[in-house]
Amino acid sequence: MHKRLNRTQRNYIIMGLCAVLLIMAVGYAAFQSQLKITGTSNIASNFLVKITGIESIVQSGSASNAIEPSYTDTTATFKTNLVSPGDSMKYDITVANEGNIDAVLNSIKVSNSNNEAITFETSGIEEGDELKASETDILTVLVTYNPSITSQPENTIATITVTLDYGQSGGSGNLPSGNDQTIGGQEVEIVSSGDGLYEDSYENGRLIYRGQNPNNYIEFNDELWRIIAKETDGTYKIIRNDVLANRPFDNANHRLTENNSYCVHPQYGCGVYAAVEGEFSSPSGSQKGTVTEDSSIKIYLNEDYYVNNINGEAKEQMTTHAFNIGAVDRLDQSGAENDSIEKNIEGEKMYTWTGYVGLVNVSDILRASTNHLCTSVSISYNGTNECNSNYLLDRGTTSELFYWTINPDSRESGGRANRVWRGIVNNSVAAVYTDSANYNTDAPRPVVFLKSSIVLSGNGTQSSPFKIV
């Protein structure tokens, strides 16, 4: 007997062209593409559209690759040097149907880059194009330093997003009705109230767990962890259920100011998780400077902890991933009523670090609350329990809980370069607050990403957690 096709048997390809920097006479273009494969099937048919190649060709001038273009099943990446007006580089990204179900491109959307100095053109794939099983298509992206530009442009950043929405050929292209999504191959109900799995209100296609005790327990590394989210690229963001032993986020005088001008008071540590290129800035611009060295907690988690405390099987289940390490502003001048989770997320995404082990984002904690009063980090900072009803602010069997996030504290009035956001829980408070980076009264609570291909058994309860099979 044939079973119905799973409602998520559909592929999204999201390709984002971002961070195009024109500095003096040299431009820098980065193209990042994510192929989100969320399709599974309950019959023998296999729906699988993926990226299988990328090629670059200099079209004109002195354009060149800053790095060699690369790709995985889910991403294609290139960086381009544009030396002078008229320079251009073409990138051909191959999309293949390696399943045995014919696919059709239901829609293609291209955002506006909003920078006249850099132009982008896409070609080769159009709406309605059929991608039969075992066949390939080419998406071409042409990046050009606008030849009409005669002086150094003030706007040095351009972004573009290309979204390709593939569905099963012969169908309507729309997802079947229903309230389930797949977590590790299992259908899990999407809820709109109470504890459970929600559609993320702030990032389309992302699924998050919310509430005091949702069924998001997962056995990983022979320990209990919690699933924070199923990301838009299909990976799973998970956090250790228990914290590790207390340690500073950044040891005193670990990063001296001469090499890290952002770290103005090194004797109190520095609030940035990892080194960044160029200048690190808070969203308001009140705190700026270089950060050329990693925090002591980042070094510990990715060298000592990862090497010695994560077993070989667990390492095979993990994947490197981008962590959003930007600062989150507290609005101490314009007022908490003007803050929002959207603004907090924007701050986090200003800078990223890619690796194996990180910490939770401030916004992950805020989004996990089902308390309608939890609307921003400023609200949580100024209050006590506005962000409760939240498994990430549950102290469990401990008397109190204090753990680091991955995001620096910043405020409109400045002066917080040594402070870091943290989750705190005791008898009277469940909130996101801050602490000095050199304090050893807070704990790391590791966060990792699991591969999108994992298959799970179990039901996610504490007594029967999800298990990777």
C-alpha cells in the first residue's frame, strides 16, 4: 500500500549574495547560497535537489577570486576581488536532481541589492523550468563593478538574495495542508500556544521549540541535550541540558588592547566570542574597535572540550556552522519600549564565526519564552520574569542557574566592551542579564549543530528523548 507523500517533500534553494565591500580601489564580493532540503518521503520515491558544482569565469577587467569557489550539498560560496569599474566575474552554480522524482521550479525571487556601485544579474534558470530526475540546471550570477561609477562610492555594502523554490513536478507546487513538520524524519505537530514546536516568527522556514518544558530532549554524546531549532538549512541547533563548570568568558588580560582596540579594559576581559575581520561595532555604533584574537571560552570549547569531551560518534553527527556573534544593544537612551527581538537578532547577525562549538544566542532565549511580555532584551534586562515560561531559563534541580550567551552586551551610551549577555535563573528572577567577561561565576553551556541528514527515534520527552539512529 502506498503511503502519502510527506508534506515537506519540497526543496528550497536560498542563495544570498552579501558583504560586497568596496574599500579604496579594491572590491570584495561574497556569495553565499543555502540549499534547504527539508523533503522526506514515506514511499520508495526520493525527492533530492542539491548543489553539485560551481565554476568562475573572469568576464572583464582584473576581477579575480579572493578564494577558490567551493560548494557543498547545501551551500555555494565565492569571494571576488573587483579592482576597478567595469570588472566583472561570472559564477555558474550547478543544481542537480539526484532523486527519482521530477522537480519543477515553482518560483524564483531576486532581491534588490540597493547599491548602484555593484550590479548583479542572474540567468539560466526560470520559473516553470522542469528539472527531471538525473538532470542538472545552471544558475548564473554575474557580479559587476558598475562601469558608470567615476569616484569611490560611499555605500560599500551590497546584498542580494536569490530564492529558488522547487516542488514535485506535476503538483500544484504548494505544500499540502496540515500542522506537522519533520524533526529527524518524524512528524511533529506545529503548535500555536503552550509548550511545543513553533514556526519561528522572525525567520521564515525556521522551526523552534518554546515553552517551559517542550518535548525537545535529545540524546547526544551520551548526555541529554535540548533541540533549540531546526534551521532553514535543515541542520539542528542543540544545547547541552546541563551547564559545564563555571569559568570566565574571557580571562583577565587575555586580549590586550594593543591587538584588540575594542577591548578597552582587558583586565575585565572582552565580550566578543571570536576574532573578526575589520572593525567590530555595536549596533548603535557606540562601541567600536578591532578584535584580532579569540576569547578564552571559545578556545576552551573548541580545543579542550571538543577534543576531549565529545566522543567520536558525536563528532560524526555534528557539522560546522555559522554562529551569530554580534553585540546586542540595550536601549538605555531611547527606551526599552523602542527595542524588539527583531533588533536584537539584527545585532547578533552583524558578525559571524564558523566552527563546531559555540554558545546560545540572546535571541534564542527570548524566542523560547511563551510569555507575551518577552518582547526584547531591554525588557528582560529591566524586569525579572517577563521571559519566563522558558525551558532555556529553567534551573531544573539546581538552586540557581547562570550561563553565558555568545553575544556581547552593548548599550547606546557605550562603555560595555567587557560585558557579555547571560541567562540567569534563581528564586525570583528568570531573565537575560549581563556580567563582566572575566567573572568565573557563570558557566559555559555548549551549543552545536547536527547534520540535516540525521534520523531520530524516540518522542523527545525526558524519559524517552530523541535518539540519533
